[in-house]
Amino acid sequence: MKICVLWVVILYILVVVNGVHITKQPYRTAFHFQPLKNWMNDPNGPLYYKGVYHLFYQYNPYSAIWGNMTWGHSISHDLVNWVHLEHALNPIDPYDLGGCFSGSITILPGGKPVILYTGADTQIFQSQNLAFPKDPLDPYLKEWVKSPHNPVIAATDGDIDPSNFRDPTTAWKTTDGTWHVLIGGKIDGRGMAFRYESKDFINWTRSEKPLHSSVRTGMWECPDFYPVSVNSKDGSENYLETVNTKFVLKASFLDHDHYILGYYKAQTNEFEVETSDFLEGNIDWRYDYGGKFYASKTFFDSGKNRRILWAWIIEADGRANDVKKGWSGLQSIPRVVWLSSSGKQLVQWPIQEIESLRKNKVEIQHKELKSGSMFEVVGITAAQADVDVSFELPNLEDAEQIEPSWTDPQLLCTQKNASGEGRFGPFGLLVLASNNLTEQTAIFFRVFKNQSRHIVLMCNDLSRSSLSKDVDKTSFGAFVDIYPLQKNISLRTLIDHSIIESFGGEGLACITARVYPVLAVDKEAKLFVFNTGSLSVKISKLNAWSMKAATIVPFMKRRKRPIKN
Ligand code: DQQ
């Protein structure tokens, strides 16, 4: 009995005291998913299985720097609070000694999940490999066993570069019983998603043509391919449907996750791009325009009939600081993703479950924001908050004219930063700001018009986000395709110590930023609303909440009770 109490005390000290120590670090987040320490990158194989959400992720168990790629594994009932389990895949076999790289999970007929992941050997030559749960009846899927058939897809074809052949998608099945999977790669600099086919998930053959490729992109990492419903927020996993369904093809390249929309004909395995291809013309749809959101992956949540998007959020304060902090990398707040009512793009919104962490609501209504004015939002923990604001523009006709050459939103945001003056805007939020405003991150809008419509520019200005010189302070921007614009522009921002995730126009454009303030830390951080434009705007509604911390704990093995005779 005494030993048992002692054990509980030791565990308490290890977990709680260690936890307190971790959250005391200024940049450690409170409600984003993070392992307790070390390096994390891509989300892998997200899954809803027997009532439990699973997140696997690229993890280095030994250091805050990339290496020893292992599949970390955590489980949750609500995608907010997590329990870390033992690693699912370790790089200990000849075909993955260089790392168990990214991959996905597919549910086989009968309901059994299978991991298909990239193994990198000691030369970092890549092949695709299978792993199965040791006990598929276990909803926690605690142990995984690699297949004796590995590697099941090797880079044997002469035209495939074995150093650039990775990140299999979730597989889908066509009516003839064939499985299809995509693998990212490139041939002669042309980025592509190779398609492989199989009848038994073990023997795979490469299709003659890739599902899609692009000469403008370079290597595709972490491709994703999935159906979205037309005129509905419901998720879909029906790859055979052609009516009321479009398909999203996402690829990670050039530091961003880009997507295109199109139609997939399962009979011929053709993907037909709807309007413009990757980096073609003026349109470049990205999940997030902030430059720190990468290698994302979606899964269909059959429990709530929605499609959910996870992404790796990259640090921006340099390797030496990662080592000092003892960790590197976050996961985004999971986002529900669906096709916009225009059918032209995707919409993203934080999962509703995150709202369970809200407390201390502050509400402001019908407040005029005169030219050059600002005010502080008091009553919340501004370093750990959820803010949802809707701005009203009284007379849209007064918007300034946009120059035809102003086509690059990031350039526009960098040139016309938060302190610059326009007519409608800059107006928005000053986040993680110090008392004297020497540190601040602005997330703001400017509104323009051309002959036919209004154009909403959404920016973040990181130039004053930290007094530290080590930090990447690149600003980013996006056009928010609100059409027709009817007076209101909304901004939802999740603030969590070193991350600011912003959703403009109810999720039509997203910008995530990593910031590392020196002064605006914890209780010293403030939140302001500002307008430096020459025209007044109105806050029709602002709701802000402090956010509680999510519970993310290590797994504690239960000791088996002795069987009483
Ligand atoms: N990260 C993994 C690769 C993937 C890259 C390695 C993308 O599988 O291509 O950690 O961040």
C-alpha cells in the first residue's frame, strides 16, 4: 500500500511538476497539440476509430532537431485533450533505419486499419511499407506490427528518384475492387503524385500516368486527395461519387500547402482540373497563407460526418532556440474543411470542440472605430485567447481604387504595413502586444475596389512581433474572396503564446503566424483593436474569451490487479 502511495506521489511530481515547468516557458502553447519535449513535424495517419481520435506524428524522441523519425502516437475523445501513447513505429528495420517518414491510414474491409508509410533506409532511399495493429479490437491501437512483406512499394522503376518518393495518401477503392494510393515525387524537376494500384494491399503496381503533375512546382511532399460535397459542409469519403462532389488535390511544396479543385472519374482514374492548375494564372489557393503551415493531412471523421485538417506548424526562432527550449513544432488546431458556397475554394474553421476551453467571455457591440483610434480589450488572458470580431463598413463606395498591378497580397501587405494609412483600413487586431506597443503583431484588413467588385486584403504584420533579432518576422497576406461584399468582414483569431491562427471572412482565408515576444509574455500581453485608415469602421460585434489549457498527458500504464482466488 505504502509503495503504491509513493508511486502516485512520484508520478504526480513527474507529470504535474514537469508540466508546470513546461508551461512556464513563454513560448510553450496551452491548447495546441505538442509532445512533452523534442522535435515534431508532419501529422501522420489521423483517424477516428471505435470512438477514439488518433493522431500520429513525425517525432524525434532524442532531440529538438529533426532526425530519428519515429511515429509518435496520441489519442483523444475530443481532438482537444490528449493522452500520449508509446511510439507506433520505430526506425529499426533495414528499410526504415533512416526514418519512418510520413504516411496515412486506410480502413480495410472488415474495419481493420492499416498504416502505409515511407521508410527511408540508411542512404535515405525511400520505399512504402505497411504496419497493422497488433490488436484491432483495441480502440487505442497501442501496438503496431510491421508487415513481413515490407517494403511493398520500392522505387525500382528507373525514372523514379529514390530520394524523392514518399508520403503515401489514404487509399481508396473503386468498384472493381482495386485499391488506389498516391505517392509524392518528382521526375526531371516536375512534381507529381504517382498512382499505384493493388487488389490485396500488398502487391502494388504503378499506373501508367501519375494522377496529376505540374512542371511549375518541384517535388510534391505529403499529397492529399479527397472528395468534398457541393453545397454542404458535410465531409465525404466517397471516391465514386461524381454528382454533387468535387475533389481536392493538395501538395506541399515551396513552404506552403497548395490545393486545386477538380473532378475525379473513378472508372478511368482521371483527375480533371476544374479551373486553374497549381501556380497557374493569378489564383494560388493555399490552406494557409502564413508560411509556417506545412505537410498537412485530412481525415474523414465518421463520428461527426466532417473532414478535418491537421498541419505541422513550424518554428520561426532558429535552431539554437529550439535546442534551448527543448522542443520544436506544433500541430495546428484541427480545422473542419469544406467547399465554399461559390464552389471555387475551400473554407476552414476551428473544430467546435475547441470552444469547450473558452471562459470569461467579453462582449462588445456596435462600437465605432474612428480613424486613428484604438482600444484595449480587457478582461481576458490576452496571451491565451479566442477572439471573434465582425467589422462593418458603412459606405462601401468609399473604398479606395486598387491598382491593376497590385496582384501579390504578400507584397501588398509588406509594403502597406499596419501603420500605413488607407481609406478602409488598416483595421484589425493588435495581438500579443506589450504595454507600450513596442511589441505587437497586427492582423488587419484593407478594402479596395475595382470596376466590378470590392477586394478584401488580409494581412499580418510581424515586423514588430518581437524585440528578439533571431526571429523570422516575414509578413504574409491573402485576398479574402468575399463576394459580393455586404458591409461585414469577420476575423477569428486563436492566440496561444507563440502562435496566432487567424481566419478571415469566416474561414475563406487563413494566416498562421509564429511569434516570440520578449515583453508581451503571459500576463504582460495585451490585445487591442485598431483602425489607422482614414475612414471610420464599426465593430458590429466582438466576442473574446480567455482559453483554458488543454490536458495533454503521458500515458500511464495501469498495473494489472492480482486475480483473487
Ligand atoms: N517530412 C517527412 C517526409 C515529408 C516531410 C520526414 C515533409 O516524409 O516529405 O520527416 O515535411
